Amino acid sequence: MSETAAAASEVNELWARYDAGDTSVRDVLIVTYSPLVKFVASRVASGLPQNVEQADLVSYGMFGLIDAIDKFEFGRGFKFETYAMSRIRGAILDELRSIDWVPRSVRAKARSVERAYSKLEARLGRGPSDEELASELHLTEDQFQTTLSQISVVGLAALDEILIVGGERGESLTLGDTIADADHGPMGAFEVSEVRQMLASAINGMPEREKIVLTLYYYENLTLAEIGRVLGVTESRVCQIHTKAVLQLKARLAGLDAEPT
């Protein structure tokens, strides 16, 4: 048996013991998966102001890891890492929101750009260009790019905000829930499937570069710097593309959700 296979076997044995009620292995599982917290924290930190300490993000993320371990159902055969990363990211963002780390002026700018996307798409029947968005917002193109840089920290959290509120069981869903291998029950599974279809529809209508950035960042877990190397652009440019994609996606989801069924 290879070293990797042996390690996987040991982890599976720990999960089997914990699933059977042996709480003594809980701390071992926390230590085993703690590198996930550092990984997620580093990704979140890459888009935040320098005054936000990565060590604090790791501390916030540990609560998400512990919650994921406590709620994970090993016997269902899902992949824990995917589930945990969503919960870790959610815990970090929840804490950041609680300390109100984004200035109100920046939030207002994000909402303005999002509204501009919705208005122009409805009018043009396609995604607007940067030039068209800048004109709608009464900005020069350089000012528009500066605005995207300013609101990039808002865009980082946007896809983890609630997408569906108050389903039949009074639950909420985030993008993380649509990615995670979690059990939502029959109604929850339907809602997750519905959100995935909405996301696919919204993303497929985006320019190719925005689609690539969203896919590599949220589904392939590449950092902004790594995506920059793939696309042959700077990390700051990737951050701007990511921000545009997130705001456009939110605007499209809001439009799809408002359509009559």
C-alpha cells in the first residue's frame, strides 16, 4: 500500500470511529484538516486590505472547520474537504461582516455597479462593455477600473451571500451550499439543483474571461496570482475581472429570480 493510500485509510478509520460515537478522535480530525483553514484564509486574505491579519482569518476559520467536522455525515460517502472549505470560508466571511470591515461608501459603489449591469443588460440584451458601464455610471474608463479595485473586497464575499431565503423549510442557500457535498434533504436538494441551474445559465452568458476566472477561483481553488499566470495578466487585473464577474453574476441571478415561473 502506498504512503498516500495508507494515510487515506487512517483518516477513514478516524471518521468511522467518530461516526460511531468515539468523540476522542475529534481533536485528531481537527489537527488533520487544519491545513485547509490556512489555505482558505490565504485565499480570502489575498483580496483584503493589509490591516486584516491572516492569523485572525485562520482563527475565524477554525470555528468553521470544527462546525464542519461536527455536522459532517461520513457514512454518506461525500468528500469532506469540499464541504469543509465552504464552511471555513463562510465562518471567515461571517466574522468579517460582523466587524463591518467594508466602508459604507464602498458598499454603495458595489450596489451602483450592480444596478448598472442590470439596467444595461435589460436595455441592450447582452452583457455591457466596460466603456458602456463607465458611461452609465458617469465615470471615465480609468475611474471605472479604480472603482472595481476599491470594491474588490466586497466582490470577494459576494458569492457567499444568501442566494435563496426562506425555502419551504425556512432555510437559506449560499453559493457554497451549491458547491459543497452536503445533504440538504429532498426539498433542499431541489433548491440546490435549482440554484445550480440558475448559476449555469447566468455564467454561460458571461464573457469567456469572466467565466474562466470564476471557474478557476471557486471550483478549481486557484489563487488570484495563479489565475493571472494562466491568463497572462497581473494579479490586480484578475481581481478586477473577478469583481466584475461577481457583480454581473449577482445582477443576473437577481434578474432570473425575479422572472415569473
